[in-house]
Amino acid sequence: MSVDDTSPVSRGFVGRGRATAHAERIPPGQHVTGDFPVLSAGPTPHTSLEQWSFALRHGTERIAEWSWSQFQTLKQTRLTADIHCVTKWSKLDTRWEGVTIDTLFEAAGLVASPTSYVMAYADGGYTTNLPVADLMNSRALIATKFDHSPLAPAHGGPARLVVPHLYFWKSAKWVRGLTFIAEDKPGFWESLGYHMYGDPWKEQRYSGD
Ligand SMILES: Nc1nc2c(c(=O)[nH]1)N[C@H]1C(S)=C(S)[C@@H](COP(=O)(O)O)O[C@H]1N2
Ligand SMILES: [Mo]
């Protein structure tokens, strides 16, 4: 929506109208921000593209691994979605580009997932647990671009997981791979009391929610 300066309605009115128009897109307890806050539990790691790789692992087995240049040859998919941080900001219509988990599975020759859960792991030691089902059917990306530009290091560049239908802590920045795990177990924030699943529409912020 654009605001016309010659419009007879005041900006305040237009502002409320805009908020109301998006109300059904805002999960309970969230507010919309136009900014893109940076939330990191530690310093931003800087891995060169030459050193970077992305792997699918199962126990000690490496099912597949791609270098940065190999990763670029995989089918690239665009995803526009609303994101929701557990600290209560939501950002609408964020635009990402990268490789879907479906594409990774196909490229790895995986016809079925070896387990029902994965642990995403990242440079700097961050981890987060996810059901494999939540990563399939183009609902998740390993994103290398935001707003048509290479992903900024502070926001997870060179590559981050994006799973917009779950609270944004599940979208691991600086992601380097997925490890298939036989049983669900907590990652970094989940061990510190965050919810194991994190559905923003059910306000699954903390364990017990
Ligand atoms: N590796 C890593 N990934 C992370 C985090 C982190 O601290 N380290 N923070 C998470 C949290 S709590 C949120 S809200 C989002 C923030 O992403 P942003 O900094 O791009 O807004 O990244 C998630 N992914
Ligand atoms: Mo967060």
C-alpha cells in the first residue's frame, strides 16, 4: 500500500487501516516492525565462501555435502513470508532466495527421510531441532539472499535456515548442515527453556506453553 500525500484521510487513519488490513497475519502477542532487528546469542562468525560447505549427516555418516559453488548450481527458489520473533516482533513479506530442503533431498538422492527430526547446526555452535516434515513442501529454505542481495553476515550470511511458520529462533543463521536424529532433542535455545516446536499461532514460546 502506498500513501498519497493528497489523500483526504489523515496518515493516522491510514496507519490504523493498514494495521487492521494485516491483523489476520499477526500471531497473538506480536507487533509488526518495519526494521530488521539483529538477534544473535554470540558474535557473528565469518566463514569464507572457499571454506563454506553444507552437509546432510546421519550419525557419523555424511549423506551429502556441497561446496559453495556446488550449492549455487542447485535449483534456487524464492520465498516471500512473514517472520515472527519470540521477542514479539513480526516482519511482513520478507523476501528470501535459496535452496529448498526438498531440492537438497532430491540432489542427495534421498527418497525418504532417514529420521523424523533434524538438528540444524551452524558456525559458532548454535543448534536448533526441527521435525523434518516442517522443512518439506517448500516451507523452508537454506537462504543465501535477502531482498535480492547476498545475505548480510549479521543476518546469517553466507547462508541461513528460514522456516517462517515457526518462531524465528528456529531459523538458524550461519547454518552449515542438518543432522538427522532418531528422537527429538533440544537445541541451543530449547535447552534454555524455549519450546521444542515453536508455533507462533499457538504462542509456543517457552516449554510448557
Ligand atoms: N546461529 C544463530 N542463529 C540464530 C540466532 C543465533 O543467535 N545464532 N538467533 C535466532 C533468533 S532468537 C532469531 S529471532 C533470529 C534473528 O535473526 P536476525 O538477526 O536475522 O533478525 O535468528 C535466529 N537464528
Ligand atoms: Mo528470537
